[in-house]
Amino acid sequence: MPALNSRNAKKQSILLNTDVSSSIQALSHYSLEVESMAEVISLNGLTVYGVIRWIGVPEGKKNCWAGLELDSEATTCLDGTFGTKRYFTCEGNKALYVPLTNCKPDSRFLFIPNEIPKPLEPPSATLLEDLNEDVPPFAEQDVLSHLVGRMRGIQGHFNSCYLDATLFSCKIFIYDPEEFITLLLKHVLHIEPLLKIRSHGDLAQDAYTHQIIVEKNQVRAVPSVQQLLEMSFVSSNLKFEEIPSCLIIQMPRFGKKFKMFPKIIPSTELDITDILHSPKECFLCGHLAEYECVQCLMDQKLQPGKIKQYCSTCNTQVHIHPSRKEHTPHKLTVPDHLPEDAPVQRHQMQLFAVLCIDTSHYVSFVKYGPNPRPWIFFDSMADRCDDNNGYNVPVIRSCPEVGDFLSQSEEEMSTADVSQCSELVRRLLCDSYMCLYQRTE
């Protein structure tokens, strides 16, 4: 068994020791699941590390096994096949299958008193007095001096970056710090749902987040969140019953491997007027709209990607065209008391945070202040003090280059060469998992 002590170890052969129950037993109370960071002890006592990509009973076996994607390649590993079947896919020779009982949580990110006799302790934090009153967010001019640096932000233990990054995104710079994510909001904090969504004209249903569901050919190759949200709502015949105070949107990606789009433009302002259950204006003449046509959405002659709602006259004229005779526009609910030339108010929401994921690690970008440049980047595991017996160091960095990039038009951002962008801009475009918006009115 080679020494695979480094993430950059060369390709070697891996032989596993199946008699490791004694060392596993000490950690048996920790649950392992898909996307958990784990380690396996080899035949000669060395440890290899990876991420669990699959758990189940493979063909020809009776017990539960785990498929890991190792940090480094090995000649005896494959790309995800086991026997004659493929259970997951990874790059190079990194796929390793072992009985689940041979796995334990990655000790590099886990504090186990029995195994780490004298761990380094992170610097002690100052105890703060509990306050039973509202505390406003930092003023823009105070953010950099109070938040940027090492040992700043939020940090938990045991692979908690997804929680750290999401909490930081939700709690630092928005007016209502209790607005968080579905499970925490509903079952821990018992907060009322953030969203009320009407489906097919039925009664509104409550939700905390919205998952984008679109077909890849329904939007551009590099779509914006605005385009994705509108297409997701229109194709499923959804409408917001009311303007949400906070809108958490999940991008069309699942885990590390599947990303429907290589880049997604995080729209800094989200116009939800056309997907709100309220009066709309005609796409052509600006009068009160009475019809909406899904088939016109991607019409190349009618500004593709824009929701098409028409007054009665424009609806008739548009669908006289031979290419649109098969369209089936549906009638909108219009209040009786509104005149046809009544002005329609636009409703917009502002981007305040983006949660990103890459290689099972979550980070967040958070906007502070009303100006476009003030953005900060938070990584709860950006550094580590002492590899074996130490602790993770959370770091917050100022990243005005993100604000500069987002100040461009969406057309400029969509055509930008990612290889020429800064690391943080690339991560924002390619790794976005959730975009968080707040009401501006």
C-alpha cells in the first residue's frame, strides 16, 4: 500500500483492510450518507480520503456498501463501475467500493476526544450578553472593519459548511435575520412560509423555497436567474399570490456532478411582476393584459425569453400570424374595476446573497450596502490550523470585483470568458446553488 498522505499523491495501487472494526467502532455513532466526507484504512494502516457518492447493496453482495470518490487517483480504482454495473461516475481512477462498515467520517474535519488526545483549541470567543431587542445590521462603512478577516463569520463542526454558509448568507445583512431555509424555518424556528404560490389557478400553496424546473432548450445556453424563474413559473403555470419578503431560489443542479448549465447569471434585480397574481400590462401596447401565451415565450420574432401577455386586441393580431395559429393563449383574471389603460406597477426584488457548492463544500457571497461594489465572500473552512489535531479557520474576504462584474449587462456577463475572470467571479458563475432575494419596496 503506497503512502497516500497527500491530496496530490501519484497514481498507486490501493489494498483495503477489511478488519478495521475496532477503529470504526469509536465513530459508529456518526451517520454517513451520500456526499459525506469519509476515510478508509488500508491494509498497511494508511488512510485514504474521499467523498461518498453512492450507498447501497451492489450486485452479488448482501450487505450495504459505499462507493467513494477518492481525493487522489489509484491504479486499482475505476471511474465508478463495480463489477458489471455503474453506480456513479467520477474522473480518472478515483472510484473505490468498500463495505459501509469500513468507512468512518473524515477525521481531518472531526473532533473525536478519544482519538485526539490534545487537540488545538480555536481562540476563545468573547461571551456576549443576550439581548431581547432588534439589532440592526452593520452599516456599510463598518462592515469591512468588523467582519473581514480570519476567524470571522460562523463556524460549526463536522462538515457543517453548508449550514455555516447558508446561515451567514441569511443572517448578516438582511432585515429579518430569522429568514432561513425550509427545515430550519418550519420545524425549528416555526416561521410562516415565505412564499404563497398559486398553481393552475387553484388555491395558493405555501413554500419556503422555489426549485427551478426547466428544460434545457427552453432558455439560453447561459441563462440568468430572471429567465430561469420566469420559465419555471410559466411552464408550470405558477403565480406568486403575493410579493414575498424573501425569495430563496434553488438552481437547476443536483449534487456535484449534474449541472444543467455550466454558468448561470445571478440577476441583481429580479422583476416578478409578470409572475405575480396581479394585473399585467400588454407586452405590445402597454394596456391592461387579458391573455398570456406560453408558446410565444421563445418566439424569435417577439423578444425570445420574455413573458408574453396581451390585451384582447393585440392577442388577436399576434395570433393571426400563420406561425402562431396553433398557439393556445389562456385568459388572465382581470379586476372588473380597472380601466384598460390603468398603469401597472412593476415589482422587483434585490439579490443579497448567493450560496455556492463545489466538491461538497459550501461557501457564500453576501452583498452589503446599497451600492453595487460592496460584496464579501465567506468560507467557513478556508484554512486550517494544524492538519491533524487542529481546527478549521473561517475567513471572510472583501470581493469588490464581484460587484464590478455584476454591474455589467447580462449580455456582457453571459459572454464573459470564465478563464479570464477572477477565481471568485468564476465560482459565483459556475457553482451557484441558491440565490437569495429580498423585497425592496
